[in-house]
Amino acid sequence: MTYLSRIRINPLRAASRTLLANPRSLHGAVMAGIPDNVPGDRILWRLDADHPRRPMLLVLTPSKPDWTHIVEQAGWPDAEGEHYAIRDYSPLLDQLAIGREFAFRLKASPVQNTSKPEKAGSHRTKTAAELHHRSYRMAHRTAAHQLTWFLERTDRWGFTIPAARTDDPAPGLEPDSSETSADAQPAREARITDRSRSSFTKPGTRTPVTLTTATFEGRLRISDPGLLKAALLGGIGPSKAYGCGLLTLAPPATGAR
């Protein structure tokens, strides 16, 4: 059985500031809440900080977790209300069907592969193993490239992004056909709501890890329930250990959270 958890974080506490500033530390806190974790199980998580005073940590786990330690260290342990919620994920998975639409949210790390070592960045020294690789992973840094990365891959994840809903232009304001490119693509129901770039180090090494992310939101239409289920449970893109890859769905009218 799979569970989706939502945990309230108090950003004013010292432990919270450490977790919020370092994806590696937050990953460690997440893993500490899964007593029956089996090596190879996919654990997905995402930090939603829409409200800077009330950030939310979302975690998808294949077994039932316990988030008491996060509440005690980084939450409001003495406050009233629900400190964290754990929900069975099966009801959502049972709703997946061709043609159904959902609002979505995804924090991902859009990347590209290049065969040219010099494009992998001169800001760091490449390891011997990297120099023997035929391709190098580079992050997309512009919003346009990040959105293109997302839209070009939705078919492999089992969904499409519908064209944006727009009203017809008023009479006399229609665009001139001579000015409209035949290759122009219609706007899609997807947008980037947040972009970030952070650096941190792994234990035992001084080489920094640079993480470039983009948060996508919008509306999707299911084209292959099996592929979408695999994307929901297995995550999307790289850097899953650092809070990327968790795709969440919600009824279109309420927005994805």
C-alpha cells in the first residue's frame, strides 16, 4: 500500500531553517520517518513553500511512515490541529482513466545530455569517470527551455497538456493570417510557478552539488493510465532524493496541492 503524507513545517525554528536550506538534510529527515523502508523502494518528497510562513512537506512512501520526529524538531508540537496527515494513495490511483483531467503540480530538475565535455561547465573539475562518459548531464537554466523539456516528455509519462482555454477575440481583433506562423504552437495549460538553484555538499566530499529546479503547474489529460501510474509512483526526472520528481494530482477546480 502507498501513502501520501503532508507535514506542516514551522520555518521559524532553528532545525527547520537547516532542513529548508539543505535538500540533503531534508532527505535524511524524510528517510528517518520510514521504519519499514526496503532498499530499492522509491521514496518521493517535495517541499511546497507557497506560503513562506506555512511550508508543507509532501512525501510519498510505499509503507506507512511516522513523522513525529519532524513535528518535534521542525513543527508545532504543542499547537492544536493536525500536525501531519497520512492518506492512502489507492483511491487516487483507482481514478486514473483515459481522458480524465486533473490539476497537477510537479517540482522537477530539467536536464539535457551533451557529448561535449566543455559544455558540462568549466566551474568545476571533472572526475576521471566523467571524462570517460560519452554524455554529460546539464541543467536547463532558462524558463523557456525548462518548459519545453516538460512539454516534450509528457507522452512518456502517460498524459498530455490540453491547449489553454482562451476566449475568442472580439470582432475586428482577429490576428492577421499573414502574421501567423504555420509552425506556431498553441499555448498549453502548463506554467512554471517557481524556479530555484541551490548548492550543497555531500558527506565526505568538498565537491558541491548544484541543483536547478522548476515547479510546473497546470492541467493534464490522461492518455495512458499505466504510464501515469508509473510516473506517480516512480517519480519524474533526476534528483529525486533531493525533492524532485513528485507529481501530485487534484480535481481541476481545486488546483494541485
